[in-house]
Amino acid sequence: MTEQVAQVVVGVDGSEGSLVALRWAAHEAARRGWPLQVVTCAQLPMAVEVGMVGVGGFAGSAMDLIVKDQEGVNQRAVDLARSFGLGPGVKVGGETILGAPAYALVGAANENDVLVVGATGHPGRLTDMLGSVATVVTHRAKCPVVVVHGVPRSDNEIKRIVVGVDGSPGSDQATEWAIEQAMRCGAELVLVHGWVYPYVGARTGVSEPRDDMRLDAMRTLEIAMDNVVDVAPGLKCRSVISEENAAKAIIDAAVDGDLVVVGSRGRGGFGALLLGSVSRTVVQHSPCPVAVIRTH
């Protein structure tokens, strides 16, 4: 069986947010030397779908118009990506998929790909029901997802990468991905660990003094730093500890960052995912693009 080639997949709907994501994805494809695949989605508005029973002819006509419109959006996005001067080694392709945007994008990306979406897009019923396309994609995609925030930049250069660490398997996988990205970009890596009183660590329980809890938090960060040095001894790396909740600590550190990396789950596990995990909070409020790394 032919092995699938890894690629950068980006969702585009013609909105300003999606075009910012397109530019970021194009430069990421250039950094990796991967193909760029531009995906648009064609879906009947729910208000139309409800009234389609018994009038299939009109539904078909409406769908044809929607598909044609989205194919035009896709082609313009492909042409724009090719105009960025990414080099002859970066191939740019496009496709229009029928279906709800979030689920169509999840299905378009394989496990080894990187999936890029804008933090905002065109508003619609799907957004109202599910939170946003970005939220659904980050929770369901099989591959790393980058949600692009911030103002457009011509080069999307990455000089500083912020990664949240908490000693969990998800944090370890996020750190591993962040190390590879930092080495690829020649960027500084900033390890961030937030803690709040009471802090449960390896040596302490909830009844222990604050100083011991801080030592436990610092030890978590120290272990993460040691792992980075072991894997990439030449990488520029520093650590930040903050007596804030994990999400706020990461967001505060991201003010001077170019990319934030978080695991899809941390110590909170499945309950945190249901109740609003650190990754979801960071995705919604980060001042720069956020990569969410799926916990295997």
C-alpha cells in the first residue's frame, strides 16, 4: 500500500480569519517542505435544509450554486497561496468537500498531517451550536491542529515558542512536538508551568505548606527542562513558573511568543475536556497561533 505523504491542510471559507490561517499554513508548509492542501466546505444552510423535504429539485439547484461558489473561494485561495513565493518545492492543491466544515476538515487530515484553521470565520448556525469550527476541530482531529490568532504577518517567522508543561503524558507529547518545531525554525523554547495553592505534587498533599508546594511545581518544570536538554542540547530554552492557573500562565507568556503549543489533555483528563480544558481556554484567548497536540 502506498504510504500517504504528510501535508499541511488548511481550511478556508473566504473570511479574513481563514486567509490569515492560509498565510500561516503556507509558510509552515515551506518550513517543513510539505505540500499545502487548501480545503473549502460546501454545506446547505440549516434553515434551507429544514424546508427541503419534498422539494429535492430546489435542493439540488441550491447545492450546485453553493458548491460552485465554494469552488471559486478555493481556487482564489490556492492562487493566493501560490503568490506567497514559497519556493518550487512546495506544491499547493485544493479541494471542495461537501459537509459541515469542522467534520469535513477533520476527515480531510491524516494522523501525520498538520491541520490549520483560523480562530474566526464566517458566523453561522454550526458555530452557534458547537462553539466554533476551531473548537470542534481541536477536539476531534487525529493530527496536530494549529489555530491561528493575531494580526496578519507577511513572513509568519517563528522566533519564540511557548509550551505548557505539567508532567502529564499530553504535556510530554506537546513538548516533543514543540522541540522539533523550535529546531526547525531556530526558535527559542519557553517552558511554562502554572500552579495554584493548594498544589498536589510528588511529595506533597493538599495540606502541605505553600513553600513545599512551590518546590513541587518547580520540580515539574525542572524535569521538563532536563528532558529538553537531553533531546536537544543545543536548543535555546528557558523556563517560566507562575502562581496562576495553567491557562492564564500560558496566555501571559504568549504575549511575546510566535506560537503556543499545548497538549489536548493534561492532568485534568477527560473531565477537563468536558468542562473546558486548559487547551480550549488557550485556543480561545491566546494572542498568537496555538498548536494543539493530540494525546495518544
